[in-house]
Amino acid sequence: MSSANPKVGFVSLGCPKALVDSERILTQLRTEGYEISPSYDGADLVVVNTCGFIDSAVQESLDAIGEALAENGKVIVTGCLGKKADLIREAHPSVLSVTGPHAYEEVMGAVHQYLPPKHDPFIDLVPAQGVKLTPKHYAYLKISEGCNHRCTFCIIPSLRGDLVSRPVGSVLTEAENLVKAGVQELLVVSQDTSAYGVDLKYKLDFWGGKPVKTRMLELCEALGSMGVWVRLHYVYPYPHVDNVIPLMAEGRILPYLDIPFQHGSPSVLKRMKRPAHAENTLERIKTWRAICPDLVIRSTFIVGFPGETEEEFEELLAWLKEAQLDRVGCFPYSPVDGAVANDVAEPVPEEVKQERLDRFMSLAAEISAERLQRRVGRVEIVLVDEIDDEEGVAIARSYADAPEIDGNVFIEGEGAAQLKPGQKVRVRITEADDYDLYAEIVAD
């Protein structure tokens, strides 16, 4: 047996919240002296962190487990699909262990069982910010687990349980360590960011010797004092979200809200068990934009929800026209094993779902293009993600763009190729298309 430290391969699937789970496991592995292998053949065993939200994600996870078994042979499975251990073992009976989401201790226990560590943890050094799977200049900051909602299309509560908020002192200490390590953007994620702290009754905690409530507003105020971009994801539109908008207007956190509205028809929202007051939401969006004119709103929607009529779909299109959302994603309804929505009404035919998806995205592209066109000529600060050396172009993001889901700002011309990932730079917007912007560097 080799005297070198044991090596673990890692496959991470699913959403940013699952990515944070992976980072936590990787950090613990490194803390205990394990090395992380970039390849199957260089690993002593492989951990696969799965997703189980929709059927396509389940299949992707099962395929990834199969590939890891074929390439390596020793596989530990964790994550959301781990809640369906029987399904995994039926497809892949030779997996070593199966655990559910955020089961850090159980995963480490399985690793210890099948690949004991060979080191002295007291002499191993791990950076304070932990091991991250994102580029060095941005990081996801997960503030809670689980969700108290029971939306009919969603099985996340059955996978991840009810809301469990992290103490605000712990969240802020992690954020501080990330900033000290050079992170320029913190992306706040959870299942329901605006419910943060409700389970703890907004308990008072301490950070830097000062009292801070475990609540969304106080969290944003503290993060806004760290001198980096702070971007809010998965914000459910409770009334108290209004209190955060002035922080955006003052430039303390990014004027960006990721709100999963899901639909614009009150009757569909009722079948989804979402708030059915779409018209009230439109009024609030107007109020937010009056306070913070630069506010960018991104959202996701479902078309072809069971029972969705043409009239209800037209209500959604009318809602979107009035809301004028900047960034929009849309998915045709996909039956999820165990979701109540499968039985609330008759399914919409697949060809109708696709036709509605095309119409929806066509309107969304028109709105996006029009709103981006208004920014041509403006000078903005952007964050560089990577450099395309062949084209001599820097690929960056503005305050309006979350990584991997929104658009990009392509910086062209003199000096672009000399920029570095993680660098913030002033640019002038020169051109826009449906989803992306083009810019040139502005001399200081």
C-alpha cells in the first residue's frame, strides 16, 4: 500500500446549494489529509453528489454514478437523490454507501470506513475559507437549508426538510474569510432567502463583538459593509423584502433580485400553492423600481403546468409584459415523482408545452433586448471572469449578471486581453443584443 495520502475523486451535480454541500465535504476531506483527485483513475474512491429534483436530473445522477463505477469501481453516493436509496441500489447495487442531502458526517463516516485517513490532522493546513469549486473571485454563501413551503410542483422539502437557518455570526464569519481570501462577489443562496431566521425567531447573534439579528435585512446590512458585490438569490417576495431595496439604492448590495415567480395567472399560482396575488406583485415591482431605478429582476417560470389553459397562459404573457423582467428562465412542466402537482389537473400535451415555451421565450427575449439597449452608452463597473486569448476579448459580468445563468459583458478593444479574472474594471457599453452586452475599457 502506498504511503501517500489517500485520494478521493469528486463529482458535484445540481444547483448552487448542492455545490456548497460539495465544498463543505471537500473542505472536511482536505482538513483530514485526503487529497482530491481530478480523475477517476487517480482516485482511491469517488464521491458523487447527486440531484433529484426533476426526472432529467435523476437520470443525469444515475448516469454519473454508473460512469464513476465503470471508471473507478468504488463509489459513495450523497445528495438529494440519496433520499431514494432503493432507486440508486436497484440501478447500481455495487455502490458502497448512499446518504441524503447535507449529510456531511455520514459521508465522512463512509469515507473513513472504505478509505481510512493516513495523516495527523493537527499538522495539515486548510485555508480559512475552505475548499471552493467556484473561481477564486466569487463564491456561494449558503445561509440555510430546507424550506417551509409546500409548492405542489416541488419535492425539495421531502428531500431537504423544513427551513433550518444558520446562525448569522457563522454566516458572516464565513463571508469575512472568503473576502480575506480575495473573493470579489458573494452570492447568497438558500431555498428561501427571505425566510432567513424565521425558524430561529430572528435570534440575536454576535459578529465581530457586535450584536446582529439572524434576519435577512441585518444579514444584508452586514454583508454590504464588506466592500464586495453581494447578490441575492431565491428571494421569495414577502413584504419585508421592501426593506432591502434602499440598501440596493445606496449601493451597499447589488441592485439585483432573483425571485422565482413561477407564473402570472392567479388560478395557476393557486394550483401551485404559490401566492395568488400576481397584481400585487406588479405594484411592488413598480415601487421597488421607483426607489432603485437600476434594479434588475431575474426570475424563472413554468409553462404547461397541469390544467394550464390558453387563457391562463395569456395571463402569464400579459403579466410578463407589464413586469418587464430583465432576466428570465422558463421550463415546461416536467412530472416529478412524488410531486402533488402531477394529480391536480389534466396534463398539458407536450407539443402545447413546447409551443408555449417558444412564445414565452420569444417575448422574454424582446423585453431583455429592449432593456439592455437602454444601457448602451453607460459607464459601468464589471467583474472579469475569464480571458479569451484567441479573440483578445475579456468575458465579464455586470451587476445585472449572475454567473452561469445570466448574460455576459464582452470587453473588446485595447487593453482587454491584458485584464485578469477577478479584476473589476470601468467600461463603456457600446452595443447590446438579446442577452449580452459589448463594451470597451474606459481610461481612469
